[in-house]
Amino acid sequence: MKVPVEFDPIRPFEPEELPQVYERLLADPQFRQVLAFAVPGVPFEKVREKMLACKTNLEFQLSFCYGFVQFIVDKLTAGCDMDASAIDVEGRYTFVSNHRDIVLDSGFLDKLLIDVGFKTTCEIAIGDNLLSLPWVKDLVRVNKSFIVRRGLSPRETLAASRLMSDYMHYAINVKNDNIWIAQREGRAKDSDDRTQPAILKMMAIGGGKGSVTEKLRSLHIVPLAISYEYDPCDYLKAREMQLKRDNPSWKKSAEDDITSMQTGIMGYKGRVHYQCAPCIDAWLDTIGNDTPKTEVFNRIAEHIDHGIHSNYRLYPSNFIALDELAGNPSHADRYTADEREAFKRYIDGQMAKIDLPDKDEAFLRERMLTMYANPAANYLKATR
């Protein structure tokens, strides 16, 4: 299949490009260090031989990425599973999810799609702000990622949005692949997960002729709820919130992003669950043709949010945090005294990792508790 050349700047690598990219990766010292960690004890020449034998991106994922993610699941979670009973594994979908971890949200999803019976993984939307290292950019494009361009002028943003939208429609309807995209730009640091209407507008700007609902229907959007028992980056997110509070012009560096990626991958996550809500195709038919366009996007965003919020899997930590913030044990039936003490010790341990000259203990603790409380608050509101 010949992919239109206009997609070349953002698309994943095509199979015929892989051998050259493999050689580039294998020559990179940093990538070789990653390989040594991902496949320990295997001689480099054996790894090289195995990689060059992968003729497609999916073969690369199944040969290398699946095993590495399984290693993460075994060593750094208390189990990771997915309920996809609301959708057909023979279909192809655009999974729109809340966003917790830079790397593993999509990494776990790829593994879990195979586990539940899909014949393929998904193409992943990733911001170019995370691709400052050339070998990382090569690796994610081997791993079926397409690039979201950030920091553009309004005119450039419009052109980039149209190109990405056209590519997403092409990936679903011509390449017959799945897509994963976060419901908002960047992670919701406080875990108050809300779909940005701008993401939906981007999806509807391309894809040829048709109404907003027709074009979104052709992407087969599935709201996907991702639930981590523990977020290894919670203390980094809280630290970032204080830095932004104290200096509104403060911005993360590329090194900060790398630290977040490493911490998210290597930190303990507890139980992890992915839950698919039903595809929104049929629901889109309920939006009247006379609905103002801006209202259309708001209504769809709210529907996706409801699908995510009502499908969280909640843990004792969520309800403990909710009660700690409220100052009363309203949800004490959801956890034990031992679980409450264990979570308080966990928060104390994460607080101790925050290194700031003017460390605001009360603010940081409140921010971390809020990260764990918001999913429970949103779930209770969505399901009452």
C-alpha cells in the first residue's frame, strides 16, 4: 500500500523503510542501552538478527514491545487487564482515553488489544515535544506512532490539524488500523479528566466531505477509561503544580519529560484496568441536524467524558483520598483501616521525593490527594 506523500512528515514508518531505520537505531549507543535493559542477557547480534527479521511494524511490536510491556506488567503492577466486551474485536476504532502515563497508556493498550483478540494494535498520537532525541523519534515511528506537531502559529496549527485529521481517517478507513489519542493535550495533572472539544474539532476538520457527525462516525470513537491504582509520577505532577503556581511562566524542559517517562515506566503502578465504553457511532445519530456546531462538539465531549467517568475501576486509594480531602469518612465502607494507613504511608513516601527549595507541604499533599480523589468524585457523579 502506497501512503500518500503528504503524510510523510507525521506517519509511522512503512515496512520498506524499516531495515534502514533498524540499522540507525542499532548504531545508537543510547538505544543499545535500552535494548540491554529490555532484553537482558541476549547477545547483541541475536537481538540485531531478530530485529532485522521483523518485516512490519506489527511484527516488531509483537517481537519486542509485547514482551517488554509484559515484563513491566509482571514486575511493576499487581495485574493489568482490559474489558472490551462493549465492542467488536473485528472492528477498528479510535480509542479516546484519559491520559495518565506518557508512555504506558498506549503501551499497555497495544498489549491488551492483542490479549483480548484484536489482530492488530493501534497507531498512537504522540506530541513532537516528546521527541527531542532522534533515536526516540525513530523508535516511536517504528512503533506505529504518528506525530502531533506542537507550538505552531494559528495558521500552521490549522494546516497541521487538517493533515493529522486526514491521516487519522486514512489510518482507520484505508489502512484498517486502530488509533489511540488522549482526550486532551497533555496529561490531566489533577486527574479531572475532560475531553477538549478542540480534539474533536481536529478530528472533524479532515476526512473529506460530510457533516461533523458523519466524519466523526467514520472514525468509530470508543471512550476508554484507564485506571491506575498508583501513579508513579504523582509527586512529579504535584511538584510541577507548585512550580507553576510560584512562577506562572515556568515551563517543563525536555529533561523533565524524559524523567516523567522513565519514572512512569519504572515506578510501581499497582492494579491497572482498561474499560471500553460502547462505540459512540449510534449515539451520534441522536444529535439533531439543527444543533449549532459549537454545541455539537460540547455535547460529544460530554458524552465521551461520561463514558470514561462511568467506567473507571476505583481502588481504596481513590475513596481514601476523597474522604481525606472532605475531612469525613463518608466512603469508609470502600476501604479498611489498614488500607487507609497504607495509603497515608504511600503519600508520605511520595511527598518525601519532592525536592523544592520552598516546599509547600500542605499544597503538595492536597494536590496529590486530589489526583486520587477526582476519579472517584467523577465516577460517583456519572453513575448516580
